[in-house]
Amino acid sequence: MRSLIRRATMVAGIAVGVAASLMPAVPASAGSVTGPAANGTYLALGDSVAFGYVPPEAVPPPNYRSAHSFAGYPEDVAQALRVRVWNASCPGETTDSMLVAGVVSNGCENSPGSPTGYRTLYQLHVQYQGTQMEYALRYLAVHRHTQLVTIDIGANDAFLCQETTADHCTSQAELEAVLQEIQANLTAIYTQIRDVAHYHGLLVALTYYSLSYSSPAAEQGALLLNSVITKVTMDFGGKIADGFGAFEGPSMAFGGDTCAAGLRIKLPDGTCDVHPTPAGHLLLARAIEDVVGALPPK
């Protein structure tokens, strides 16, 4: 998320190539697959949190040449539920770029002031042409026995607003505009999943955690975003996995500091990146598992 993703795309100046443009139109195999296919399939959608993104400053440094080296909460969910996962998430994806090709994202295919992004330089867990939404529709058309779709999306819309406005998206009008955009785009995403792909199975949205539970401003920002995600998801018969609560409890033993609690990736300077550690991903996965329960055998 934020500029960390854009910096990752330039590590060592290595361009792996625009692999997405070379891939077939039908869904490809997942980079990380867990569980027997006989137990159904699982489609994970979203941004860098679902991807399992690690910033370049992390120690040891991440291997951006290999998507297999990244694992997010979807891989943990798949292992626990014994299903096969296709993780189509893209670091820096916004609700807008998920739907519309070529619009400015926060580091997925491009970023403010740059025509390149993570996906144009490095491989995702699955490779596809077009938008993440188009991939989801193709996937669901082919995998009619899909049992679970999860999504986390929206935080990059807010980060993009912060980066592209003079006051860093602090005015009431700008905040309301971002929330309205997220609501409209998420409605469009769910409409396509339900009415175009005719997927009526489990649809679970993961809410965002706060970077600090001791900061009223940080908490309020996360809660505002999560309130929009919750309303739209429930309007479409989806379920809410409480990512906010998943980090809140464990962090309280550390004064509400998710960094000190080991839930966000530690950096050499002693601060933490915004992205979850493996322990953080496990907590997010459990939040999803709590609302999904046991999937029926196929």
C-alpha cells in the first residue's frame, strides 16, 4: 500500500516484463495452491494485504521475481478449510482500478506519476489479461463449484486521495467523495459477481485493521472505511470478517500498538510497514474462518 508499493516496483531496476499480456483468457493455476481440488475452490480478490506483500526494506528482503515467495491470509484460509485457492489480488489495487483498465491505481498497474506498477513488473499469484474483475468473472464462469470468494479492497482509494490532493484528503468533502466512490465501485463489483457471474455462494469481505488502536484518528479512519464495506457487503448477502477486531485484541497488551504486537512487518529503523506479518495474516485468516465455518464436502 501507499508509496511502499511503488518503491518495490523499482527495486534494483529489474523489469520482469508484462507477463499479464502474455497469458490466456481463462484462469491460470494459482501460484500458491492448498488443499485438494475435490473439496471445491476458493477465489481471493483484493489488494496488497490479500497478496501478502512485503516491502523492499524488510529483512530478509523479499524476492519479487517469485510470486511463490509471498503468502497472504488467503493461503492460510485455504489450508485451514482444505480448499484450493486462486489468489488474484494485486498490490496497490483500488476499487476503481479493479473495475476499469488504465485508471490510476496506487501501485497495481501504475501509480500517480508513473505508468508502471507491481503487476507490470512482477508476477502476481495468478496471471491474467484485463482487470481483476474481468479475471474474477472468467474464473467463476469456469469454476462453477467455487465455494468461497473473499475480498479486501478500498484502503488504496483513501491512500490515493491522500497522495493526490493538496491537503492530503483531510477535508470533509474529499473524505465523503472517497467513501461514495468506494460504495459505488464495491456495489458494481458485487453486482457483477452475483448477477453476471451468477455466483451465490459464500462471499466474505475482510474489514481493515487499524495501524494503531491508541490513535483515535487512525481508528476512526479504519472504522469509516469498514462501515461502507460492511453495508454494501451485507446488501449483497455477503458476510463480514472482522479484520479490525482481529488486530485490536492482541495489540491492546502493547498499548494498542500493532507494530509492537508483532502484527505488522518490522523495518530496520525500528518502525513497521503497514502490511501484516505472518502472525498478522493468521489472525486475519481466522477472522474469515470464524464466519465461514466448515465448508460442505463436494
